[in-house]
Amino acid sequence: MNIISQNLSIDDAIKKIAELFNKHEIFFGHGTDNAVDEATELVYFTLNIDLSSTQNINDRIILEDEWKAVHKLAVLRTETRKPLPYLTNQAYFCHEKFYVDERVLIPRSPIAEMIQNHFNPWLEQKMVKNILEIGTGSGCIAIAMAKYFEHSLITATDISNAALEVAKMNVKYFSFEKKIKLIQSDLFDKIQGKFNLIVSNPPYVPREVMKNLPQEYSFEPSKALLAGDNGLDFIARILHDAPPFLEDDGILVIEAGVASTEMEREFKLPFKWIDFEFGGEGVALIEAKHLK
Ligand SMILES: C[S@@+](CC[C@H](N)C(=O)[O-])C[C@H]1O[C@@H](n2cnc3c(N)ncnc32)[C@H](O)[C@@H]1O
């Protein structure tokens, strides 16, 4: 590729990088789902423009050095297959930017949309006092919930101390130290109390599926993905152990992704599968009264 920037605008740069991505058939799915969106993130990151910037700056002509830096990062992405958020140490979730590195899963759960809708119509926002998140990783779900549920206290757990270090950084960055309690725990082991809402995006990838995932996934902690032979190792334990931790009118929201069909088959429970306006699937909601 020609690396001399001859009147290249930001828009041209995005198109060129998207072409490069398509040519190399890299996998999208770690925050973006297509070449243009990922190229936009890469170009904006390199030029230090916030993704949520409302100014229309895509006509701006970029400098040769800027183009060189954009191109270098794009080549690194295609050659290593490392997901872009691990190269930039940032990922977007619920319109907020989070610090990420290889200690945590890259935020992408469709649960984001439910949080932005305040889990309507299943919860009354004002009545939600205590929320528990199991398997918080970067802390993105807990932090987004802290933002959307101003009057709630959130307990967020993870078995991985390395992941909790990242969550701690993000909690501090958003100044939520008083609203979010981080606990190292194997699922509910160290949890006390009752919650109006329990949310979890647990590991749910079956062993065989794991073997055939695109290379990009190999950079994520296997502890965040792998869930035994049928993907239900953690889901089964959460469904079994959750009842004493739920208020009588509480709800459990659980992402099952590729294990959704198996979960439906295995547990004969009245799950409500959520329809997402902005994409995503495989998230079930169940009311406490149906679990007890
Ligand atoms: C799919 S990731 C979700 C991370 C984050 N909540 C998100 O949505 O981006 C699952 C998380 O569960 C954690 N985890 C795995 N086994 C666990 C266990 N037994 N108890 C608590 N957390 C666990 C992993 O370390 C990982 O951070």
C-alpha cells in the first residue's frame, strides 16, 4: 500500500484501512462487527479524536506522519490478529470508554442495551437498591449500571484477581469507588445479602467450539470464555445458586450466547429471551419466583 499521504482526508484513510482489513479477512466481533467501524475506531484513536465526537471532521486532511501511524497500527492488527482494543487499550461500552488489556474480556455484551433501558419493563428503577454482577471482567457492566442506576449499590465479583485489577482501575477512573464493591469470589462463594437484580455474562463457550474460534479470541483469557463440554458449567451453577441471593421480586439476567439452545433444553424454566434493537442475542431473563 502507498504510504504517502497525498491529500488524504480522514474519510479516505478510513476507507483505505477498511479495504486493508477486508483484504486480510480479519475477524470482527470484539467491539465492532464490520471493517468500516473498526477502521474508524483505529483512525480516530491514532488521531486522538474521541469516538463520540459530534463534530464532522472526516473531511480534514491528515498529515503524512499521521497516515504512517494509522497504517502501522492497521498492519499490526492484520499481522498479529490481536483485537484492536488490546492494541489501543480502550474499548467502548454504553457510550463510555474503558481501559482494557489481555487480563479481561473485551466488552461487547448486548446487556448494554438493557442497562440503557433501565431493564424496563422488568424493574422499577427507584426500587433497585442492590445489584450483583457475577464475572465483572473489566467492570464495564457494573460501571454502566452504576451510571444508569444512580441510587443503587453494586457488588461486582470475579474469580480472577488479574481481571479485578483492571476493574479497579476503571471503577476509580469513573469515581465509583463508593457505589461499586469489587470482590474476588468463585461465583456466589463470598457473597452476602439479597439483590433486586443479578446480572452475569459468564463464560459459556463449549470446549469444541473454543477450538475453532477465530485467532482473535486466543488473546482473551480462556477463563472468561471456556465453560466445559456444553458451555453450561457456570450457567448451571448460577441458576442453581442464585435463589437465596434474590429478593422475592428480583430478576436474574444471564447471557448464554452460543449455549442458549443447550440452556433451554437442559433447564425447563420460563426464560424470557431478550430482543435487542441494536443487535445481539442469547440473553435470558428469569424472575426469582420461577427459580425458587
Ligand atoms: C465473559 S467474561 C465477562 C466479563 C464482563 N462482565 C463483560 O461482560 O465484558 C466472564 C468473566 O467471568 C469470570 N469468571 C470465570 N469463572 C468465574 C467464577 N467461577 N466466578 C466468578 N467469575 C468467574 C472471568 O474471569 C471473566 O472475567
